[in-house]
Amino acid sequence: MLYLIWKALHIIFMVSWFAVLFYLPRLYVYHALALSENDDASASRLHIMEKKFYRLGHIAMGLSWLFGLLLLDAGHYAYLKGQGWLHAKLALIVLLSAYHLYCGQINRHFRAHHNIKGHVF
């Protein structure tokens, strides 16, 4: 029963994390567009949205990792480590985590007014 609860929570937080990964770059596009049009009110509002959304994504990523590791532990990792899909999934998760951190770097560039990329990028 506990395994199914962890699995449900892992899926919920994974879907939340992916929502952040897909929508956060869209906010960056709107922010860059607002900066190119010298719309400071929209740029400051978007900056607040980006900051809150990135923090939400950090929480979702961490809880997704936590419940995923609990599932690995409960799912007998010794048996699963011999299967190639697990290694591919773990590699993709590491890449997605790096992408999430890259989005945080873009967020810091916007906050410091050092963004050099346009809305087309």
C-alpha cells in the first residue's frame, strides 16, 4: 500500500515539475519581449511570476526525486539495475535536472538585467 502512495505522489510531483519545465521558457519569451518593447511594468510582473514558478519547480523536482528514490528502494533496485531502461531513465532525469538549473541561470540573468538573448531565442 505504501508503494502505491509513493508512486502516486511521484507521478503528481513529476507532472508538476514538467509543467514548470514547459511553461517557464514561455515566461522567459514574454519577459524578453516586454524588455524589447520597454514595457517595465510587464517585465517586473513577469519577473515575479518566473521567480515563484521556478521555486515551485524546485520543490516539485525535489519531491519527484525523493519519491522516485523511495520507489527504487521499494522496487528492489538490485533486480532493476540489470535492465537498460532504468539507466536511460536515470540519465534523462539527470539531463532534465540540469535543464531546470539552466532555467534558473536564465532567471538570474533576467534579475540582474544581463539578458542578451531576444524573444526569438
